[in-house]
Amino acid sequence: MEKGKNSENSKVARAAGVVGSATMASRVFGFLRDMVVAGFFGAGMATDAFFVAFRIPNLLRRLLAEGSLTVSFVPVFTEYLKKKSQEEAFELANVAFTALSIVLVVVSLLGVLLSPLIVAIMAPGFTKVPAQYDLAVFLTRMMFPYIFFISLVALCMGILNSLRHFAAPALSPVVLNIAMILAALSLRGLFREPIFALAIGVMVGGILQLAMQWPFLVKMGLRIRPNFKFRHPGIRQIGILLIPTFIGSAVYQLNVFIGTILASLLPKGSVSYLYYADRIVELPLGVFAISVGTAVLPSFSEQVSTKDFENLKKTISFSLRLISFISIPAATALLALNVPIISVLFQRGAFDAKSTVLTAHALFYYAVGLWAFSVIRVIDAVFFSIQDRKSPLKAAFVALFVNVIFSIILMFPLKHGGLALATSIASAANVAMLAVILRRKIGAFLDREFYRSLFKVSLSSLAMWTAIMLVNYIFPWKIEGPFRERLLYLIACIAVGTAVFFISSLMIKSPEMKMVGDVVKRKIGLKQ
């Protein structure tokens, strides 16, 4: 039993490492993209219009693909792979691909036609400024077909991940970021409104991301072909999971929708400040939390299909330990260095010191909820694997209610920072409710080892915070200082803080620290 547990933990750790490395590359290019966008376009009317327009197809992508079909598809596809044949599993994949394609064509056409209404609903504050509203509508029409390509990419990701291939799907966002960077650099001078170049980059990036998945699907033996057997029993099984999953995803995305509406009612630039802050939070969230959540879903689904619930609980605990080992120190660093991080990454050109401070304000409050944003990825994966979406649906409605109430309460005293804090509070409420429900379903899933690990990570993070404060005392931060000076300050804080965290973890014998050491040794060939 112990050997099996360690074997599955190793699979999860390796898969998370692959996804994390690929996602890190994606996030690096994402930051380069955002630096280019911030430098050329700043935080104002045009960028607010672009981010609203870009958020609409992204919201639907998460709702239709990642948020419902994909997470309903993976457990059923994994069950076919384990209990039936690969041929039957691949037939199911082709039927799902065909059905999703048809749905996406219809959604894309409706989106283009209804863009004026969609923008008016998503950003009602824009209707008071006709030029901004018209720009947002035009950009929405340009980018809405992006949902077709990126949603199919998400389904390809589910197929490849179920087959234990993680690298290609995780690397595909790099292509989008490169396309947007090149479009901003080379095309912005060709248009009356330079922001149009970014929309073209989005569309090209979506096409290239889908094309990137094809060779890997073929290598795995799957050739995508139209299959209209919509009465396939696997499709019916997915459909049973799909409805509550769709509603649950809709509730989650409604949180994003509400935040956008409220931000559009705040002073100019609020949408952009929240966007840039969210991009920073997405680095640790994407590289580690989403990586672990992506890696564990096939493992959870496999353990559930074989009714190995004892090892399922151990894998949950192990996954949450990995999440905590990263999310707690990452949140600590973001809380301590929110202004320097924003300043170094974005403060240039049209993005001034005032924009830095206002964006850092949102980042601080997002960082408060980083642990909750991270943990929810793993807990959601458990519910997906046991094919229970009613419980997460209930928790999602509670989180929605909490988010609305706190957004309204906090947006006036804290402006856009209040919306970020409301998101963090709602996510914490979601985690708490799901944890209680999951414990009732499968019993206690957090062992003594988890709590010991949590205590040790918290101690090491406190030591890191102290070290960063010491650097600030010796080398005070100056927001208006030269870029080189600000960069050196940030590098010094990160280097010292990281070193202190890892040294502290080694001194108190954190098991996750040993695991990281073993992975590094294997990578450089010191340990077979």
C-alpha cells in the first residue's frame, strides 16, 4: 500500500513538475507581453476596452470548455481507458470533439452578432463614454471567434493529460503570448487605433495553439475525425455531469462578471489595475497550483475508478502539502513586495508611478487569497474525479453571494482593491464549505503529516518576511528611482527571501524541501 502511495505521489510530482516548468515559460512570456502592453498602451480607456473585450471570450472558454466539458470529460475518458479499450476511448474523444466544435461555431456567430449587448452588460460604465463603448464592441467582434480555437485546445488538453502527456498543452499559451507581442511590436502603427494590433495577435495565437496540439494527438495514436454518434453512452455519461458542472462554472464566472461590472463603475483605469494585478497572482497560481490540479486529476480519477479511496485521501493530502509549500511563501512575498514587483514589471512609458501604486493596491488584496485560489484547484479536482458536481455547485452559490455582498461593501472605501479583497474572501468561503462537504463524503483527508508540513512552511515564510524587511531597512525602496536601482532592490529581496526560506526549510527538515532536492538531483544526474 505504501509503495503504491509513493508511486502515485511520484507520478503527481513529476507531472506537476512538467506542467509547472511549461507554465513558468508561459508566464515569463506572459509578463513580457504585459510589459509590452503596459509600455505601449498604459492603463486607460483603450486598454480597459481591450481587457473587457478579451475577457468575454476567455470567460466563455472557461465556462464551455475548461469549466464544464473538459472537467466532465476527463473522468469519463479515464474510465474508458482503464475499464474498456483505447479504441473505444478514442471514439469517445472524436464524438466529444465534434459536438464541441458544433457548439462553438454557433456560440462564436452569436457572439459576433450580439457584441453590443454583451459589452453593455459586461461593462455598463462604458456606455457613458460612447468612444470607449464602440471600441470595446469592435474589439469583441474581432476576438470572439478566439473561443472556437482555444476551447478546442482545452479539450485537447483534457485528452492529452488523461494519456499522461502534459507538456504540449501547458506550453501552448507561450504561442499566444509570442503572437500578441509580435503583433504589438509590428502592427500597432498600421491602425488608426493601435490596440487593434493586440486583437489580431489574439486570433493568430488561438489558431497556432490548436495547431500545436495536433502532432501530439497523432503521436498518441488519436486522429481527430468527425463523429456524429451523439447517442454514444460516454457522451450521455458526460452529459449527466455536464449540467451541474456548467451551472457551477457559470456561478464562478459570474463572480468575474460582477467584478468587471463594478470595476467599470469605478474611476478610469480600474479594470486595467485589476487585470495587471491578477496577472501577477496568476504566476504562482498557474505555475504551481494549476499545475498540481492538472496533474492530480488523472490520478484521482484512476483511484476513484478502482475504488482505492484510502490512497485517494493520501494523494489529496500530499497534493495540498505541495500547494502549501509554494502558495504560502508566494503570498508572503507578494504581500511584502507588491509595489516593487509592479514597478519593475510595468512602470515605464504610459504606465506611471501612480498606476504602479494603484495596481499594487489590488495585488495586495489578491495575495491575501492566494492560498484559497490554489487549494480550490485540488479540491475541485477531487469532486470532478468522484463525478459529484452538486456539492461544488452549492459552494459556488455561497461564494457568489459572499463575493457580491463584500464587493458592494468594500468597493467604496477601498475602490478596486475592495473588489480584489472580496474575491479573496469569497474564495476562502468556497474552500471552507467544500472541505466540510468532502470530509463528510470520504472521511478525514488531512493527515498529521499535512499539519506538520503546514506549520513548518509557515515558520519558513515568517523567516522570509523578516529577511525582506531587513533588506528594505538597509536598502530603502524608492518608487521614483532609476529602473536599475528598483530592479536591484527587487532582485536582492527575492534572492535573500528565497535563500532564507529554503535554508529555514532545510533546518526544520521540511519534507517538501527534501522532495525538491531529490527532483533537482535527478534533473542534473546526481541521483538515478
